[in-house]
Amino acid sequence: MNVHEAKTQLSQLLQRVQAGEPVLIARAGIPVAQLVPWREWPSSLHNPGSWAGRIRLGDHFNRQLP
């Protein structure tokens, strides 16, 4: 779907996206955007420190670069 069509049919596109269908939008035949259904991120990703103990950096991580 091109940009002009997407602007004139936005309500219909949003209905399609809500139904689970991704919609690709193109300009001059070149894809520039994709509309996909919104999904909430797990709340654990928003909690500071939620990755504590899950990531280990090597001893060389803080060494000065050559």
C-alpha cells in the first residue's frame, strides 16, 4: 500500500492491524513502514535491576583500549 492510500484509509488499516494483520506501507514502491498490532512489554523489563545476576561481563570489559 502506498502512502497516499494509507492516509486516506487509515481507519480501515487500523482495523486490519487490530485483527492481527501487519500492513506494509511504501513510498514509490519502496517499503518505508510496517503497521503491526500494539503489545505491552512485560513489566519486568521496566523495573531497574531486573537483570541483576543475569548478565556477566568479562574481566577485559573495563580494560583500557590500545
